Amino acid sequence: MKRYGHLFEKVCELDNLWVAYRNARRGKARFQQIRQFDPVAEQRIPQLHRMLLSGEYKTSPYKVFSLVERGKLRTIHALPFYPDRIVHHAITQICSPFWEKSLIRNTFAALPGRGIHDAVRRVTAATLGSEGLYVLKMDVKQFYPSVDHGILKSIIRKQIKDRALLEMLDEIIDSGPGLPIGNYLSQYFGNLVLSPVDHHVTARLGYGKYYRYCDDIIVLHPSKEALHRLRTEVENELASLKLRLKGSWQVFPLAIRGLDFVGYRFWPTHVLVRKKTILRLRWRLKMKRPTLYEAVRIQHAAKSFAGWLRYADTTKLRRSVVLPALGHVKQYVHRFRARQAIDPALPGRVQRPCRLEAG
């Protein structure tokens, strides 16, 4: 594996820091930290450039809090926008090309162009029309908190030989327990830590239908016995990384049970959206009160869910849930505009309801 040098200078370049600042603030312009930083960016970015070159930069204290995300309690370690999130983006902009190149194609999450819907397309291609397949489904126990810093550093050193950048990465890695959820670099580090498992299963053992999203792993194969042997191989490989499988791993026939993965359910004949997603869709498309705000909210929710529905067989769902909801929005907007024509003092404007095809 090729090792790269002369990277620290590229990370610290002013042009790279400005790009990192713009990428870090994308979609967050309304956040208080961003609003406070934007007016002084012209002074702070050159200041950050000098801090990095002089070695003054150290990871800021984390703001630690807990939240429930889709039924799971997670501990979040949040860093300030300046300087930390900008620095993390500056590092990934330089390192991500060779980091991503080292990963297998069927690794998803936190990679440009390789998110949930890319995973859905590739798993659908592997499952549709494939009779007689079995599924090995497994995930890593307490993955992010359990990552060993020494092992992560050794993996990073297989690709980077720049001493100054390695020192900065070591300091970032040691700044929190395991891989702190909420740390931008943790997403890349997580993929790098599990990459040896990916290569062991696909290149050495020859299992082509292997897919990983974060720490969720599935393997498709016609032999149930082979998948049971593979599970033991994966456990051994994880043990070398000081990680463990959850005890809830499963081997089952695809045609009978279907595969629940990345929010979808896959069968050899069709693909459906997960039931929890459908319940969330119904709740979000329900008009709580007849107001202009609710009409716009439902319109935006429909556009968001349209991206999910297009990757599954959802004709009935669109006709029974989405299109009626948009019909209610259209009726309300029509009545609102009629009232606004009579009383121009009524506030606000509303976009036209989005069009969503039924098929």
C-alpha cells in the first residue's frame, strides 16, 4: 500500500482552509455558531492557518450530551465549529481521496456518492431474481466506543508517513473515548478500522456479495453452512482489532424472511420500505392544524420521502398516503389564496405543492 507524505502543508494552506470553512458551514447557516463566525471569518481563517503551522492547535473540549435517535440512546461529543470542525474538513479534503481508494466498493456511509441509496441500488441488484440465497446479518457490538486508538493509529500509518500530520491526527484520536459520535473525522476513521475485515472477506475468502454500512454487515451466499463458517472468520478478524460481534447475528433464507437493511426490506421479487419508515411517513404527512406553516411542512416532507420511495415498490403507498396528503395541501393553498385575494393583509407566500408521480 502506497504511503503519502508532504500532506501537512496541504492541509494548512489558506485555500484549503477556506474551502473547509465553506464545506463545514454548508446547510448550517442558521446555526448560532455560524452566524457569529461569518462576520469575522476574514480574520479567523488566517489565524487558524498560523495556529496549525506553529503547532498551537489542539482539540477543543467536547460538549457531551445524550439523545435518543430512532429508539437508541446515543452519547454525542460535539466540537465547536471554529476551529475544530474546519480543521477536520481540511484534513479530510486532503486525505479522503486515498482513504476512499483503499476501501472496497461495497462500503457505504459518510462517503461521497456512497450513501443509503447507493447501498439500496447495489443490494437490489444482488437480490432481485436471485433464488436460493441465504443472508448472514451481523453488526459490531458498541462499535464507536470500542475502537482501540493504537490499532486505528497503526492503520492510518499504513497510508500516511507525514510526521506532522500524524502528530495532529494522534492528538485528535486521543481527544475522546473510542470514536466520539459527532466528531466529523470519526466517520472516516470508522470505515478505516473495519476495512481489514472487508478485504479479508472479499479478497481472501472470495465472498463477492458482501455489504457494509457503518458497522452493519450483510453477506449473501447460496450455502448456509458457508455463512456460518464465515461468521467465525469475521469474529476472529474483529478480535484482532479488539472488537466483537453482537450476539444477535442471524443466518436466514432471503426468500422467506426478506432482508432488512438501510431502511428497506429486500426480497428476490421486490423491495419495500421499512415499516417504521412508513409509520413516520404517515405521521409527518398528517396535517395537524389547517395553517400555512403546516401546508409548507407537508410539502417539504413529501419531497423528502419521495427520495426514499423511488427506490422501492411503493405505488400503493404513494396513492394511498402521499398523493392524498398533497391533495389536502393543494386544497388548503387554493383556499388560502382565495382569502388572500379578498384580504391582501394576510401574511406569507406559499410555494406550489410539489408534483409526485403515482407510479
